[in-house]
Amino acid sequence: MSTSYSRQFHFPFTEKLKKFNFPLFFGVLGFCAISLLLLYSVGMTPCETADCTPTLGNFRPFALKQGFRFLIGFGVFFSIAFSHIGRWLKYAYILYGINILLLLLVTIIGHTGMGAQRWISIGGFIFQPSEPMKITLVLALSRYFSSANVDKVKSIGFFLGGLALVLLPFLLVVSQPDLGTALILTFIGGGMLFISGMPLSRFLAIFLAVVVSLPVIWQVGLKDYQKQRVLTFISPDKDSAGAGYHISQSKIALGSGGWVGKGYMKGSQSHLNFLPEKQTDFIFTMFAEEFGFIGSFLLLILFGFVIFTGFMISFRARSRFSNLLGVGLMINFFLYLFINIAMVTGVIPVVGVPLPLISYGGSSALSLLVGFGLLQSVAVHRDMLVSSGN
């Protein structure tokens, strides 16, 4: 397979800057600023004497480190945003393959934390390969589906090839185990199969196969703690001091925020340590307690604006590869948001998915900024035709 793209279609940086989508950039920057404010609120100044009272608000241990990650992430973001979009088409499969090798490496030398083996250390830097896998999967699927016409996309063989691209990382991630990320990979694949023109009958066949396999998945595919999460989701009040503690405290904090919230750094459930994992999975709950329903609604409006802007960028691109890439990246971002909000409000079981660009964490933040850099590259090169051919 050979890849072609418009090497002569280079234009001055000033022209690229004119096509740079500043509303999207400022939306992403807004998420990072909100993240640092919340992580500063989470931080506490420790006592040095026995008679002192710990004070809230500190750049350590979370805000300072996350700010450094954002600085690195935005450096990568800008370098990708102004890079040639054709390069990402050319190297899509290579990046996908490297990420698969990193996932395999996790199973051999990966670090274990909280009962899961998900992290590896390279050069002293510890990261989670399943996070960039979401981006490289979108890249690989975008190249795969952009290389075929409508008739070829509908063929069984082509469908199975696309399915294999999704199933390989899915199986590696679910074995770590990381059910949340595995679900996101599945829905990314399903969404891109759908927008590429795959017949609905194929989706129905997959759905029926999953339903028939549910008893086997329950008995063999799920760990005991994952089964407990499902049972807790069905009956959260049955063990509110044990397995249901997380979601019970999350609902209490959400409700206690009221319309306008308790005020910045004044959330009782959060700062009295009733709310677990408030810097990561449950940071939206902490935000809702401090800023209330109105603040939460405005935050969701900002998320909606960024998602809408991202889809508009994708639809305006002339290249099919760019169309698919942009839409796939927005599907990924939306899934982060939807699963996290649904999780902390008790709509779905707790699966450990962060609130995008707001929760504390390096791998997810850097991966998402890479994704937005690619989306900006789509915007900058929206008039360029890139294609892959057999």
C-alpha cells in the first residue's frame, strides 16, 4: 500500500495561523485553567506542629505537577497543529503498531497499582499506553476507511479488517484490566465503523452476539471487583459504607452544592475527605459542590461548545481522512465526558474514566492535547486533499 499527499501544498506560517481555530484553542485552554483551580483547591498545606490546622489551597501535590504536564502538552499541541496533515496519514499504522507493542510490554514489565497492571516506565517517565491508544486507533481507522470506496467498505472482508484493528487493543486493555478504556476503544471503533458507511445489519449482528455472550462475559470476563461494581450500580444503597461508598458520597456532594455551590475551596464533602478520588475520577463532583448546578451547567456548555466546534472542523475538511480523523477524535473526547459524568451521577457503574483535561493525570491529559493538536491540523489544512491508495 502506498500513501500520497500534497507535498507541494505548503504555505507560509501566517497563512496557517489564519486557519488556526482560536475558539477551539481557548476552549481547551479553559479546561486546563479550571483543572488547575480545582487541583489547587484539593491541595492542602500540611501541619509542621501538632497544634496547627491544615489549610486548604496548595499547588502541591497536584496543581504544580499538572501545570508542568500542560506546558509539555501544549508544546506538543502546537507542533502537531502546524505539521503537515499528510504525515499523520503516512505514519498512522506505524504509530498504531508502536502503541500495540507498548500495550504488550505492559503485560510483561508493567507497573501494578490499585489491582491493575496498566503503566510502564521508559526513561524514568511512567505513563499509561492505553491512553494514547485511543488516539492511534482513531488514526489507524481513519487511514483504513479513507482508503476504500463505499462498495469496498460494505464488504465482509473490509469489515473484518476494521474489526480486527479495534479488537486487538481492546483485548490487550481489558486484560490489564481497564474496563473503562476498553469501552471507549469499543465505542470509538463502533462510531467510526458507522460513519464510514458500514451497514446497520453488521452492528445488529455484533449486538446480538454480545447479548448472547453476556453470561460467559459475567462468569469469565469480569473480575470480582468489576462484578461488585455492577451489583453496586444496581443497588447502590445496599452497602453504602462499603462497595457503594464512592457513589453514595458522590451523590451527597452533588446535592449539597445546590444552585450556586458552597464556594471555591469550601466544599465540605470534598475537603473533609468524605469524597474519594476527588482529584481524579470524582473531580466533577467536587466542582459541582463548590460551584453548584449553575456552575456545572456552564462547564457542560463549555464542553458542548468544544465538541460542536470540533465536529464543525471535521465536516468542513475536504479530505476524507481528515473528516474521519476529526470525527473520531471528537467521539473519543465525548466518550470521556459522557462516561465520567454518567459514572459520578450513578447512571452507569464506576469504571475509572477521568473528566477530560480536568482530572489529575498525565497520560490522559497529554493524549487529549495530542488529539486536539491533530484536530487543529485538520483545521489548518482543511482545504488540502490527502489520500491513501492501494
